[in-house]
Amino acid sequence: MAGKIEIDIHKILLGDEERLSPFAKKSTESLGRCRPIERDPFRLEFARDETRILHSRPFRRLKHKTQVFLSPDNDHICTRMEHVLHVSSIAAIIGRCLNLNTDLINAIAKGHDLGHPPFGHTGERVLNDIIVKEKKAPGGFKHEIHGLRVVDKLTNYGAGLNLTYEVRDGIATHCGERFERIVCPDRSRDLSALESLDDRGSMPATLEGCLVRLVDRIAYLGRDMEDAIKARLIKEDDIPPEVAHGLGADNGRIIGVFANDTIANSVGKDQIEMSEEIFGLMNTLKEFNYTYIYKHPDVERVADKAKKMLTKLFNEMEEIYEESECGRDASYVATVVKASPVLETFFKFAKNTNYNNEVEPWRVVTDYVAGMTDHFAEKTFTQLFMPSPFV
């Protein structure tokens, strides 16, 4: 009887997919996974990916990672996890109206920022500067491309999450910092070559991925503005009149206008599109946020401290790792761990991630630092550089 129930449910799920838009990506059309797994009787493949992401350690750490305001003590200021959940919710609503695959949307959305380092884009710039300017390595550090590395190689002791190609593609190409009025899927791209991506020029291969890419901006512009008002960096009266009139002065109304416009302009199309009018207002809001929030002297002052801390932290950890002969010198490891117990976690990470001998120390340290929460980075810095009493 149980087998009959499983078959019936699987048939129902597949039947639901058959009623999706012809532009939607069905699970039966997926390229699958790098390592095949047994079929689940109650979930299709993209839904399984969402669950795998939700239960992963990198996802859990998002609750203590910066969105805009570093290490917020205020529970009502947006964190990276809250942002990810906003993207998932908004994109799923729009996707349902466009008759797209919400399983795929939710999986991409919940995984899209798994590669974000601590302290938001400040942390990203620090790691990029180190890799490009000091290590002279091509590609630098981009959180979305690092996110692919997180789900493929750094989670589950090096085994990764073994996600479908379509979800991995959506994570690696989601970059919401690039603003396009129209986002078209690149269905010709070879998804088996995802690891070769090293820039932000590639479009997602699915319409669902395109939607998440656009919604990434919808989710943060209004919320960052609201948080800035709570933090007293700006006042509601500072909002440009055309934005307040055309979009609204609170995040809920702003999201509503963006979502309605996106739905109205994307129905029946193989692209995700906004009207020129609303896209223009989006750009006005973006420029306002950059000028009065992201580049606010108080925000930049804190960001500068985070930059100095992460740079010093990275260099010190790289030196320690090299001095320890990549963790092989047990005596040296024991000495530094005794002085800074938090380093035990680092050496366990390096050992359990199954790095081969060809991996440069800076790459190991980059992977580790990028995975830190704000609080853990501060704790590690404190133990490495602040004196502690002997007794």
C-alpha cells in the first residue's frame, strides 16, 4: 500500500509540473546531479535541493552575517539570512504568478548568498583585494561564484551538497549588484562547465534563475532604506520625492510596486522584465541608497575597521597555516591552538575538507574566512591579537 501511495504522489507532482509555463524548467528536464541519487517518493529534485540547503551549516551561519549594517545588536535590523528569506518569498510569489517552477526558485533563492563572507560587501572587497593584488590570482573573489564552491566542495567535509545543475547555475549567476531592466536566460550555456565561470557577465540558464537575479535587488533596496531610518542615518523626509510618490516610503509598498510591475511586464515572455518607468525609479532608489546609506560616513567608518581587521586576520592565519606546514606539524599546531583555542576549528576544517597538496595556503584561508560569521571573525581576531591573562 505504501508503494502505491508513493507512486500516486509522484504522479501528482509530475502532473503539476506539466501545467507550468512552457518557459519554466521542469525537474524532468534537469541535467541532474554530478552524483546520481535515489529518487525521493514525495519530492521532486529541485525541492530536495531546497531542503539540502536549509539543513546545511553555511545556511545556518547566514543569521550572523552582515547584510548592510555590521554585526547588528538590534534584532530588527536585516541580516543576510533574513535577506535570503525575503528573496525566496518575493521570487516565489512572482514565479507563481508567472507559472514558473517555485521549487527551483526557492532552492536558488535560499542558496544564492551561501558564498557571502562576513561583514557583507566589505568582506567581499577585502578578500578580492587580497586575491587580486597580493596573490595575483585570476578572477578574484566574487561571493556568487564562491557560493558554487561552497555547495560543491566546502560543505559536508568536502563532499558538497550535490545539488542539481540548475540550482548550482542559479547560485553562481545570481549577482544582484548588476542592474538590468531585462534579464534573459542563456539556455545555450554548458552547465557541466559551471566551475569555469569567473566573472559576472553570465546570465542564468533558467528563467527561474533570472527571476531570483532580479528579485535580489527588489528585496534589499527598500529594506536597506528602512533599516537606515531605524539607524537614524536618514529620515523619511530625505527619500527622493519621485521615489516616495512612485514607489512608496516603506519597504512593503516598494516591494509591492516592484513585484506588480515585474509580473505585468513578464507574463508570457521568456525573460524577466520591468517597465522603463519603474526601473528608472529603482535606479533612483539605488543611487540614493549608495549616496546616503552605503557611503554614509558612519557606515564607512565601521566598514574601514572591519576591513583592517579582516586583512590582518587573513594574513595572520595564512602565516600560521604555512608555519604549521599546512597542519602537518603537530607540535606547532598544538602550540598555537593552546594560545588561541579557536584555531582548532580552522585546522579541523583544513583537514576535513580534503584539500590536496596542490592547493595554495591562501585558498584554504580564503575558504575558511569567507565562511565565518561576523561574530566568529571577531572572536578569532580577539584570540589571535588580544592578550589574555595567564591566570
